[in-house]
Amino acid sequence: MKVGILGGGQLGRMLLQAAANYVVETYVLENDEHAPASHLCDHFVKGDIRDFETVYNFGKLVDALTIEIESVNVDALEKLENEGVKIYPKPAAIRIIKNKIAQKEFYKEKQIPSPPFVVTQNLQELGQQQSFLPAVHKIGMGGYDGKGVQVIKIAKDIEKGFDEPSVLEKMVNIKKEIAVIVGMNEKGDTAIYPPAEMIFDPVRNLLDYQLSPAELPQRVLWKAEAIAIRVVQELKSPGLFAIELFIDVNDDVFVNETAPRVHNSGHHTIEANYCSQFDMLWRIILGYPLGCTDAILPASMVNLVGTDGHSGEAIYSGLDEVLKMENVFVHLYGKAQTRPGRKMGHVTIISKERMDLTYKAHKIKNTLKIVS
């Protein structure tokens, strides 16, 4: 079977590492021939994943396509789907998710719990929503990794908002943020991973580190799992999805947003779960039985990002010390150049002791620095 991946970043890289276990011919479309996934595929095609003709012509080379980023040309994917190419997830699901306005309206229409919101077309309309504050302004198209999100607590913060179509979402009094990864096959069967608790960098609004399984009361766990499965079932598409959720101080659960692909919050599954998120997606694409999502051991995962004040050729300071640590697994993404906040790798820790996970996560953050 010939399978194409739109995007050649670290998610594509880890997908290709998992593909080595299967009989599959892999293709990658990416603008940068030095991208993390470029040398691991069977066939690399240089091109823009947002260009209709490029994506369409690439799709004609394969039996199935998947994505590692949402900013793809959905019109081309729809044409390919109509001509018999399998797309994971379906273009209709990608179209809903890639636009935060459409995504929020989807939750509202399907009665999926999500924070109240209003749509603003420009800064002038945002200025008319002072009674809705405090809230979070999210750009409709193009936001990623904390970019395109502004916290608007009081009227004077409005100038930080976006002068283009966006969602103004009521701020939730958050107790925990979790992510639940769900796989669904062509038959509609689902497999759900234990939730991961996400701890964010408050400055960059990026995932800092996470703990899995998240410690939740049974009732809250059931609610989160039911909501996550509902999101995927309502999208009516096979594929792998990461559903990010808020748990508020009253233990109510709300969907924050959904990613229609393998996700940063599931990287720990490579070592910590019987079937990784990457292996699960290959099983879905290739038509194999869904894998076992049970945790082998509890895990923590630390993002490795470029250090502030450093841009240029990447140097991994403290790497030797981290590699000496017990039950620690380092994943470097092969990016030659670092810059502040750029995702350069991750480290997974597994342990029976939760205190050990937290301690090592902080030690790794303070030891391993990506400098230039």
C-alpha cells in the first residue's frame, strides 16, 4: 500500500519510524528537503501542502493520505477523496477543525460541552464585547502552538486581539487541562488512551510537560472519555484525534479544541503504552485491528524547545547527563537550526512513582538546554 503524509515535521518523522514495522510504501510532501521526516520516507516530494495542484498531484501517487498539520489544501483532498483516494481523517473533518470558528460552531450544533463564545470579525466588533470579558481571543485560521491566542481580561487588553475573523471564548476557571487521544477505524470502532494532564508554559502558552495517566476522580474520567468519543463520532471520520479538555473548579468538563492527527500530548505513548499513537494511526490506515491503549507504566513527557536568546546551529547542552538517567527516553527531531521556543525534541520518563516522574521532568528541563 502507498501512503502519503502531508507535512514533513517531527510528527511525520515519528509516523515514519512507526511505519518501519509494516509493509507500506511511504511518501512525504514538504517544502523543505531537510525537514525532520525527509530522509525516512521511501519517496520525498518537495512542494507546498497548501497549494491545490501540488497536493492533488501528490495524492494521485498514493492509495491513502494523512496529515501532520491542519494547514493543508482541503479542496484538493476533497477532489482526491471523490476519485477514490482514502484520506485520514476525512477532508470534511479537517475543514471543520482547521477553522476555530467552524470548530466552535460544530461543538455548539452537536451539543458538545465547550465554553460559551461569540464570533468577532475585527477589532471593532471585539471592542463591543466588553461585557463578555474575561475571555480568550482565538484567531479563526492559522493559529498553532500558542500563536493566534490572546487572553483578554479587561477592556484595555482588547487592543491585543485580532483584527480578523476570530472566536472570543469565555474564560474558564480551570483546575486541570487534559488531552484524550481517540482512534476510530472505518467500521466506527474506537480506541481511547488514558488522559494526559498538560502543564503549560504560561509565557509561551506551549505544552511544558505532562503526566499520564492524569489523576482524576472516576466520575470526571468517565465524563471526559464520553465527551472525547462523542467528538470523534460526530466528526464521522476514521483517523486519530487529540481532544484537549478543560476541567473547571466544579469538575465540569469542556472541550477546548481538537487536533485531527497525532499530537504532542501523545508522544509519551511510544514508550509508555502498548500501542503508540503513531502505531494506532498506521493500524487504522492499513485496516488492521485497533491496538491496546493501556499504559505499561505511568509517564511524564517534557518538550525540548529552543532556549531564549539562542538562534542558529543547535547544540544540546546537558544531553549526556540526561541520557544517563534511568527509564528516560530522548527523542531529538533532527532540526539543524534552533530558535527561541522552537520544538526540537521531547523526553519521556516512565516510572511507577509519580513523584519520580515530576522530579525527573523538572530536572530534565533544568539540565537539557538547546543553545547555539
